[in-house]
Amino acid sequence: MGVLWQLWWVWAAAALVLAILETVLPGFVLLGFAAGAALVAVLVLLPLDLGLSALLAIFAVFSLGAWIGLRRAFRRPDDQTRVIREDINK
């Protein structure tokens, strides 16, 4: 058996676990990581010889891009900071 990080199904399983964990801890953070892992799984399927450091760097870049994309696509329209000008305890 080869090194685990060079197997596509390990990255796909990690993506699936992270996507399931997103239901417990919402906020698109784990979903961004899941998308990054899924994209790395597809990349590992290609006949490229990438080491662990390159795969982790690609995973980080893909995850950040997916998280930013998800935040922009699904943000609430009233995503404004609430400013209170008077004491709410009156």
C-alpha cells in the first residue's frame, strides 16, 4: 500500500467526513475544507507526482478559495453590524 496522502480515496473520505461535520458546526468553514479535500482528491487522480507539502499547500489554497466563495454566495443580505445607540436596559 502506498503512502496515504497519495491515495485519492483518502482525500475523498476526508471530504465526506468534513462535509458531514459541517452539519454539526455550521459556518462554511468545514464545508470549505471539504471542497478543498474533494478538489485535491481529483488532483491526485491525475498522473502527477506531488509530495505531501505540495498537496497540503494546494489543499490550503483550494479550501480558502472555496470558503471565500461560499461566504460570498450564501451570505445573508442583512449581514450588517448591529449598532445600538441607546441603552437597551431602560
